[in-house]
Amino acid sequence: MQETIQAFSRSDLKDLERRGFIGSPFGAPFGLIPLLETDRGENLFGKVEADTGVWRLFSCDGNEALYHEYDMSFSEWFYRYLIGEDMFGPGSGVFYSGPIVFENLPMSETEPLTSWEGPARGM
């Protein structure tokens, strides 16, 4: 995840469309927080609104700087992603029938990365 933060922080996104943002969406106290990255390079970010404390979800294909905002909870967004809906923009939906692989990312340099598979989805 640190690599994702660094890559987006180094990007020059000044001339690219960023829905809902004034200035850079990264690096500020209320900037984008990486929540997940798919095996296809798509990214989901969360953002806390400074004035209300409300969370907003933004997704993007890793190859473009167009962010799609989803007005729903993370659990609803994740469920829709898992059943194959377009959650990273139009035409982005893909359904994987196998179990989900989870990764527990290390919180320090000395902690190992651990991963495990969830149950069969039966879909």
C-alpha cells in the first residue's frame, strides 16, 4: 500500500480531471486514503470530509486519473464489486467465481505479509 501512496503522491495530476477535488487530492490532512488495490491495478480510496466527518469513496483505474465517487458504505461498495458490478467506472465489472484472497498488510518493516483465502462464494 505504501507503494501506491508514493506512486500517486509523485504523480503530476494538475491537468487531469478529478471529480470532487480542488488542488491535489493527496498529502493533505483530509486527502485520499488507499483502501484497496485489485489484481488489475484498480484502486479504491476513502476520504473524510473535513467539515462533516463523512466518508466518501473514490475509485479509479490505475491507468487513468478519472475518479468515480460512490455514495454508499464500503460494505455495499465491496459487495457490488464482488458480484461483478462496474465499481471502477463504466465497463469495469469482472466476476471471479473463486474464493477471495485477503492480505494482512504489515504495519511495520518487521511484520510479515500474511494472506488467506475466504470461503467458496457459491455463486
